[in-house]
Amino acid sequence: MTEQATENRTAIPVTARVSLRVNGVEHHLVVEPRMTLLDALREVIGLTGTKKGCDRGECGACTVHVDGRRVNACLTLAVMQDGHDVTTVEGLGTPENPHPVQRAFVANDALQCGFCTPGQVMAAAACIAEGNATAPHRIREWMSGNLCRCAAYPQIIAAIQEAAQADPVDPAHAR
Ligand code: FES
Ligand code: FES
């Protein structure tokens, strides 16, 4: 290897500093530039509520909110979200004070194994806040990025309808 090639190789950064505000808490991380937001949340910060299903944008299990908008955390790099606000399912509600969507999922039995549920709940909260939960066919369309292998879709749609009626204004931010 030439000296120039060695210099070029060593010039590539292997880590990057990233600041994320996650569920209202500041985190200053040093991560590989190729690390996804999903892996940063789960493996570096330790918030494992956000699930890794496909890791390629097909299932929606990794849905979180970035600056109030839903995002597949497996499709964005942590470094791309430097300085941004991230909300995960852990920050949406608490066991004592669940978010309206979480309450409605429980009331409607909208899960079986529960693996897809954090992503469903985060996407549902965003769907309602966007004004896209006004009718079952719209909910189906705007929730189509979130798959459920247990096929709990009828209960999920019912739960979202119920949550939208309970708090139609902006439940995504009703923390
Ligand atoms: S894990 Fe991100 S879409 Fe499936
Ligand atoms: S409840 Fe099992 S994948 Fe949705």
C-alpha cells in the first residue's frame, strides 16, 4: 500500500459524536457513522422497547417519532438525527399514565405476541396526530407500513378509531 493510500485510509472517521434528546433526556454518544438510529436506541442507550423486525424498512416494528414525525429507525442513521428529538414507546406513556393509544390497544386486545405493538402504537399515535385516522379505510392505508404477523389488524384498527375519538387533536404529544 502506498503512503498516500495509507493516509487516505486513516483519514476515514471510525466514530462520530451524536447528541440525541430521547424521551426528553439528552444523550451524547460516540457511534460508528454507519450505526442506525435503531441500533443506537437499543444497543447504546438501552431502550429496547423499539423492536428490530426486518432491519430494512419493511415491517414498521422500529417506528419512533423524530421531531414529532414517524420514522423507521432502521432506515436512518444515528448521525443523521444529531440534535433532534426522538420519542420511543418508552416515552409515549407510563404504566401509571398510558397514552390514549396504549389504553385503547389494551381495551381492544389489539395484540397477540406483542412484537409489532411498540411500532404499531407509535405509528398509530402519529396517524391520529396527522389527521389520518378519520375512517377505517384511511387507518388501514396510513398504517399499511406496520405489519402484524399475528394478524391482529381488526383489533388494531378498532383501537386506533377509539383513541382518535378519545383524543382527536394531538395524542402523539399528550405526554
Ligand atoms: S425493523 Fe425497521 S421496518 Fe422493520
Ligand atoms: S401481535 Fe404478534 S406480530 Fe403483531
